[in-house]
Amino acid sequence: MIVTRNLTKVYGDIRAVEDLNLEVRPGEIFGFLGPNGAGKTTTIRILTTLTKPTSGNAWIGGFDVVSQPQEVKKMFGVVQQHLSLDRELTVWEVMELHARLHGLGSRERRKRIAELLDYVGLAKQAERRIGELSGGMKRRVMVARALIHHPRLLLLDEPTVGLDAQARRRIWELIRRLNSEGATIFLTTHYIEEAEALCHRVGIIHRGRLIALGSPLELRLRLGLAAVETLLDDRVHYRYFPSKEEATAYVQSLPPEVKMIVVRDSNLEDVFVELTGRKVEDGEDTEG
Ligand SMILES: Nc1ncnc2c1ncn2[C@@H]1O[C@H](COP(=O)(O)OP(=O)(O)OP(=O)(O)O)[C@@H](O)[C@H]1O
Ligand SMILES: [Mg+2]
């Protein structure tokens, strides 16, 4: 559904995306995980034809994003990172405007908008102004809007940023439902739990480069499924083992001066830290 080859975007001396090689398969939920400034939005902007790559190529559904933008635009719907809704408009008006942009006739518009608002659970909010809605509801309006032309691919840039746990779960449910009905999903996130809970495969991006790719389980397997944290000399040390049994055996071999021993499952945060020496949510990661 998405293929990129050596995709690169340079802004002055910032290499926002560098030599990105990626394939997103039809029907999967693919997560692009990385800290602030990693190059996630830049990648989405290239894929959605908003900005041109400096070099390299990208295709959506086999169409080249640079030379075939019209065909590409029919393939995808996008939910941008920043809220792009006019606060003064009603939910219905937002949908109406977008449907007109896509050339839907008046009867078709009415039917499709009603159907979509129902789908995202906002049928009762149709006449409310955007400014009166919660953050979660606004996100759902943006998802509904992105679906107006029945795209086969939905791109979501940090779809749950700033939402509370309940609103986040509703967005996850919506994404899963869309996917189970056949849509391919490409989303970006800097939330480890989001990548783990939602994505079939995850690409980890760091300073514009893809540094790991696989299912959450595959990525953890490479490191070891069991993690041991120990406190020694005021520092936390991490060790990884293929199994809980091996982790436990290691713990039993530790000298008594080792304090605070935790044995737990490894996670994608561990994978990220091992690969980069930093935590995902530390953010700002452009220099060096
Ligand atoms: N239009 C631009 N002009 C100059 N630099 C840019 C531009 N867009 C992005 N950058 C830089 O490129 C790098 C990648 O930015 P990008 O927005 O793609 O990261 P991101 O992973 O989406 O981060 P965030 O999690 O903060 O949204 C950053 O260093 C950013 O400052
Ligand atoms: Mg971004």
C-alpha cells in the first residue's frame, strides 16, 4: 500500500528524513514510532503530497506521490497532527465542506455524512460547533472527515496526543474497526503503549532514520522477552533475557549489595532505549 525507496527530506542542515525504506502492506496497522523531531510528520507530509522529497521515491497503491498526486489523493485520507477545524463551524458544516471538495452531490453528501457521523459516534453532535467539543470528539470529526471519499488507506499523525485514557481508547477502537473492515492504517505516535496495543508492525524512527522494523513481539524477541532492572551505585542497570526463567536465574546469582531488583516483561521502550540510549518521550532529538 505504501512503498518508499531511499526517501530523504532535507531542510537546510536538518536531515528530517534520511534514506527511508519502508513497505506497508495492505490490511495492516503500521505504526511509526519516534520521539519529537524524529521525522514522522515530514514523512506523512511527503506521502500526502504536501511536500516534495529532496530525493528518493514514495508510492501509494503503486502511484508515485510526486508525479501522480491526483491518483495518490484518491487512495488516502489523512488526520493531521494539529487540529485543523474551524471552531465556529458545526460538525455537519465541517463534513459538508469537505464532501463538496470531493465533489459529492447533495443527496450523496447528506447520506454519507449521516453515515460517517453515526460511524464515529457523533450523530447527536451534528449541530454542535467544533469549539464546544471535547478533544476526543474533535479527533473523531477529523477521522470522519478523512473517510468521506472511502479511502483504502488512512494516515493518522499522532491521533491520540493530548487525549485522556478513555478518549484514547475510543480512537483505538475506531482505528481497529476501520482496519477490520479492510482499511490499511499508517499512524505515527510517540506513545509506546499505543504502538504495542494497536500496531501489527512498528517502524522505529530516530533522527530521520528507520532504526528498527517488525512486530512488537519480534522487536522484543531480538532484545529478550524478560527484563531485569537492578539498582547499583545509584544507577539503574538493565539486562535482557530470552525468558523469565533465565532472568530469575540471573537474579539469584546477584550479590547481596544489589538493591531493588525488578523482573518484568520487556517492551518497546526498552527496544528504543537500547538502540538510541534515550527514552522515546524525552523528545527533541535533532542534533548530533
Ligand atoms: N518546514 C520545515 N522547515 C524546517 N525544518 C523543518 C520543517 N519541518 C520539519 N522540520 C524539522 O525536521 C525535523 C523533523 O520534524 P518532524 O515534524 O517531521 O518531526 P516529528 O517526528 O513529526 O516530531 P513531533 O513528534 O514533534 O511531531 C525537525 O528537526 C524539524 O524541526
Ligand atoms: Mg509530528
